[in-house]
Amino acid sequence: MNVLHVCASPRPTEESVSKQLAIAFFTKLAELNPDVDVTNVDLYHNPPPFLSYDAYRAMWQPVVDPTYKVTDAEKKASAYSAAQCQLFKDADVLVLTMPMWNCGVPAIMKAWLDQVMAPGQIFTYGPEGVKPEHALRKVILLISSGAVFKENAPDDALTIQIKAAMEYIGVTDIVTAWADGQDPVMHSDCTLRKSMAIEAAQEVAEEVATMTL
Ligand SMILES: Cc1cc2nc3c(=O)[nH]c(=O)nc-3n(C[C@H](O)[C@H](O)[C@H](O)COP(=O)(O)O)c2cc1C
């Protein structure tokens, strides 16, 4: 089983709650299934560029015009996208680790999504709709936020966006371990909330460890 882990927290693990969820998840997963292959993409070590005009054309022009020959400049501009699309296509499970920033995903995660949700690579589409071109079975969100959120809260644009994007390419098995209420000024129970989210991350790891592909 191939697991692609994309992390969008700039803080070191001892400070980052979302990264601590990832440690709990991957430690449990390795303990239960040592054969799992994990590929780590730390977006702060390997930052995605914003989608440029050349990269945009490399991605979309062959879709609207199948005879279009991608230029060398366009190929160069789409190198990050091509590499990440390959990792995405090789993955059975995708883990996205991130804080909530301004009610949504950190910009660096959105930039990665814009590079990877590439037509002709990850999906094709036509009048009949979208056809997935990947083998991804499950998406796991490991999230931390300062505020407390109820399920389907209208000010949670983070899970809504990721779920919509993944469902668009045919992935409906999306689970979340969410350490909310991590602002210690507002929430005196932040440590308890973190422990509960760590347990939730470990439970998701148990699900993944026994997944049959
Ligand atoms: C730029 C920025 C924006 C934030 N926006 C929100 C927000 O909209 N909602 C919220 O609940 N917490 C927000 N927070 C708090 C973080 O989500 C919280 O501190 C979280 O634990 C950070 O994750 P980390 O520990 O993995 O870095 C924000 C923090 C920063 C730095």
C-alpha cells in the first residue's frame, strides 16, 4: 500500500498540533502494517509554485486541443505539477496534514492542489462527466484549529473545499481527525481536545492498516 503524506504546517512538530496528529497516525500505521510505503511531501521544504501561464497551458491546452504540442517552456513550468501528479497517481491513500488558516486550507496547500488536480493526468472529462485516472481509495485529513467546530459548520471552508475537490475526482472515502479548540486562551480544555484527536488519528490508522486494495 502506498500512502502519500502532504504536510502544510510551517511549525516544528513540538509546536504543531497537526504534525503531532500525523506522528500519531504514522506511528500507529507502521506498528500495525510495517509494509506500508509512505512518501512524505513537506510543502515548506518543497514549495509548490503558484500556477503560471505556461504551467496552465501545459495542463489544459492538450485537453482542449489534443494535437497541441506542449512547448519546452511550458514543460519546464509544469515540472512540479508532473512530479506531484505522479506521486498522486501512485498513492492508494492520501493524508493531508494542515492547520486551519482563515477558515480554510493554508495557501500553500491550495497551491499544491492547483498543481496536482490536473486534467489529462488525474482525471479526464467529457460530456458524460469526469473519469478518475488515479487509484486513490481514501483521503485522511489531519487538522488543527484554534476554535471549536461542530460538524458541517458554515465557517469551516477547509473540509468543504477538500471534500468537494476529492469527490470531483471520484474519492468519497474521506475521514478527518481534527484537533479543534487549540487556542489555549479561549479553550482551557485544549490539551484534552488534542489527546482526543490523537486517539482519533490512531483509530483511522487502524482502519488504513487493515484496508484491502
Ligand atoms: C494565519 C492564521 C490563521 C488562522 N485562522 C484560524 C481560523 O480561521 N480558525 C481557527 O479556528 N483557527 C485559526 N488559526 C489557529 C490555528 O488553526 C491553530 O493555531 C492550529 O492549532 C495551528 O495548527 P498547527 O499547530 O499544526 O500549526 C489561525 C492561525 C494562523 C497562524
